[in-house]
Amino acid sequence: MPIFSVTLGSISFLSVSASHSQPDLSPFLNSPKVPPKLNVKTPSQWNQHHYHNHHTAKVFVSGNTEIDQNPDTGILQRPAAWEAARQTRISSDWKAAKAYKDSGLIYNARVESFNDGGLLLRFYSIFGFLPYPQLSPMHSCKEPDKSIQEIARGLVGSIMPVKVILADEDNRKLIFSEKEAAWTKFSKQVNLGDVFEARVGNVKDYGAFVHLRFPDGLYHLSGLIHISEVSWDLILDLRDIIKERDEVRVKVIGVDREKSRIHLSMKQLEEDPLLETLDKVIPQSGSADLDSLNGGDSIGIEPLPGLETILEELLKEDGIYDVRITRQGFEKRVVSQDLQLWLSNAPPTNQRFTLLARAGRQVQEIHLTTSLDQEGIKKALKRVLERVP
């Protein structure tokens, strides 16, 4: 006569040998997972136990894992010990997430799914979220014609290097960033003066965010080109100059490693047109010698608005002996309405350096007699500009 063996989701028969009145139960009795006292019942006895005994039935699934079954409802329930072990594991994994955040280590997470806001990633036994803005630009640059949801769908099942940027166990918030992981890996390859091919991303009123292409052909990091670093020309609307997806060449002019920011310039890859054509802008025939501002009044050329005060303050700096406006002229285009000061790259003659002042289309040349070198002059100018309102 056969007896029943209960498995999760099914009932199967154990065959009985014809030469024995009872089946061989040793595999069950010898199992380390089976409780010491095991009463094997016939089908009728089992049914009677099921309907009249109010104790919880035991069901064994694959691997001899024990699960409680409520006799009244038939609902399978995990034992308290199993649930406690699961909670211990989850708590341990939250501590691991906090350790990853504090250490800044990179974790290779599996992408499980996605929604309208980002990706769902697995971190050991728990799950976290990666918002779309925290994705590396590599994906959108590789497939520019796909929507972010289409890109996300293609990432499901892949392994993604990420950093934990928020691990809040109390509120069950675990946030990842692929951008931060890319910064750790690739920022060491970015230095002042480096030139990159780049692709334009978002264009704002104040500047454009572009993605830098690395030697492997992928776009791993992003940087900002401030509107003042796009062109030597005065720009009224940046979108008239560059647009999303444009390919541009940029120069690295600043790297903030603490804030993970890269400052870029397009115009510094071109010579300032003023320096290229200074003699045309300020012809020698337009020269006019002025009295030194170290005493007498200026004659012949009226300093640009705000310039006279700056020159007077320069004379108060140690090592600066004389400041004199020598020439002026007009450019064909407006570079900036504000007053700008430039230190010419021309080598000094008899301790005399050349400064250039520019506002609107007007340009004035200033000779500075000093014992300071170029770096000393720059520091002096910085101090003066901090004093002048």
C-alpha cells in the first residue's frame, strides 16, 4: 500500500515493495534535518490528523528545508528561527552598505530591473536604487538615439560598478551612483592643460555640460564649460553657439577633486584675437605718453571706467614703481562689457611688463615698471582687485 510524501506545491507517492508490508523509511529517519520523533501515517491517518489535530504540520521541501503549514488555512509559514536568521542577514548587509559608503569602495552590483526614475540594483541580500542622473554618460553617448528607458532595459542583468552614496537602514534608503565610481577610476587621467574631444550634453544659460572621450573611445566623465570660456566673442545666447550632441574640443582649466568637478574651456584652445592683432587694434601712430600716475594727472587718454582706481592701488604694492597708460584702440567686436585686465605674454623689457585693459570695444595698453616677476604681478593684481569695490 503506498503512502504519501508531501512536497511544496505537490503530492507524490512512495512506492511500496511487494515483499514488505511497510516501506523502507530509513532515508527519512536518518536525515539530519528531520525532527527526532517522526510519526509516519497512512493516508487516512494523515487526513484525520490534518482535520482534527490543531498543531502546525511540518512540510519538507528540497534540501530538507522545513516550513510550517497552518492546518486550518493551509498557508505555508517560515519558522521563527528561519525568519530571525533572515533579518540578521539583512541587518548585516545594511552595515556592509554603510561601510561601503564610508570607505568609498566600488561595489559591482547586478541590475535587477528599472522604472521611470532609475535602476533597481542588488546589494547582497538587499536592494537599492540608482537614479538616472547618477548613470555614467558612457551609456547615453554610446546609444544617443535611445531613450533613457530603452537604455535601462538593455542594462537589466548586467553588472555595474557603483558607489554607495546613501545607506539609511532606518528609512530603508540605499542609493547608488555609477558617476562616482567612474570618477574614482578615471579622474586620475585628467590634469590641467589636457585637451579632450568631447560631446555636448545639457546646455544651460550659464554654460554647457560636456562628456569627455577617453582613449578607450568611451565617455566616462563630464565637465562644465562656463559661458565665459566658450568663445572670445560676447555671447548673448549660448544655444546660438553650441547645441546638444555637438562634438567639440576642450581644454582642462580646473579640476576640483574634492567636489568631483572638471572646469573646461573652448576659447583657450585659440589665441586671444586681441593679442594676435594688438598692433592693429592699438596702432603705434595712436601712441600717447601720459604722465606717470605716481604723482601728476593723466593727460591725452582717459582711463576706462574703474581703471584709474586700480592703477592707483597698484602703485601701493611693494615692488611696483610706475604705471603708465601708453596706447589705446578699438576692436571690431565686443568681447565683454565689463572691465577686464590681462597680463601680456610679451617678455619684459627693463623690468617693464605690459598690461591690457579691455571694456566693450575699447582697449588700453598699460606699462608696468616693477621688480616683480609674472607670478608676483598676478598676486599683486589679485590683492588690488579684492580691495577695489
